[in-house]
Amino acid sequence: FALRIFDGADAADHAARDRESQAAVFQKFYAAALFLDVCAQFYDGELPPDLAEKARYARFRVVQIREGLKQGVPSYPEAPSADASASAEAPAPAALGASSLAPQLPPAAISAASPAVISSTTHSAPTTSQREEARKQTEMASSALDFGDVATARKSLLEALRVLG
């Protein structure tokens, strides 16, 4: 049952092309994530890797779509569907360690971001709404990294830094 809900959400996600269909996809992925999480009780509290990956992906898309709807920017899937064939070809996101993600971030990007972060400490303290928006962006980045989406994580972290000044 949970897999049928997930597969339906994934198919709807790939077919969604407007705000209304994105909202429906958001609800479907949310339900799929909940149903998959409930399935953990049948596996002594921990989902098998294939189901855990689908649950993480569903939660990731929920966050991505929610933020897109709030900001008025559509959020379409960038990676292929998380079906059985994709799971067999690609390593599970949990198997991706920090060392496998680190080479994708060029050293120039790290050094370029550092002065902005250091100089921002001399500005006035961020407002509550700025801190809240930065927190949302970092949560989205964390969710993206859970699924191995480094590009979205970078974008979200840079946006969080921009919001903070």
C-alpha cells in the first residue's frame, strides 16, 4: 500500500506542471512518507534500505515543493524516479559519506564564501524573520543532502547566507 502511494506521488510529480498539481503532489508525497514511516514497525523499528531511501526522498520532495509553493517558484524533480531500477544502479543516499560529497564542492567556492560569512558578523543582528528563513533554508539543504542532491543543498545554504546578510 505504502509503495503504491509513493509510486503514485512520484508519477504525479513527474507529470505536474502547475501550482495546483504541485500542491496535490505535496499532499501525496506527505502521505507516502507517513505510510512508509509506519511500515518501520514491521521491520523492528527500522526500514530496509530501499524503503528508507523512498521515505527520505518523499520527505525531501515535501520540503522542496512546500518551499517552492511558498516562494511562488515551481519545484520539479531533478533526478530520475526512485524506483527499483534506479535504486539498484545508484548508491543509497545513506551510503554517501561526506568524503564522497566533498570533491563536488570546489575549493574556490569555499574560500569565496568565507569572506562573506566573516564580514557579515560585523553587520547588525538578523531579525527574527531572517533567522527563521535562514533556518528553513538550512533544513532544506539538510534534506537535500539526505537524498544526495548537492546542487540544491548548495543553493539553499547560499540563500540562507544571503538572507542573514
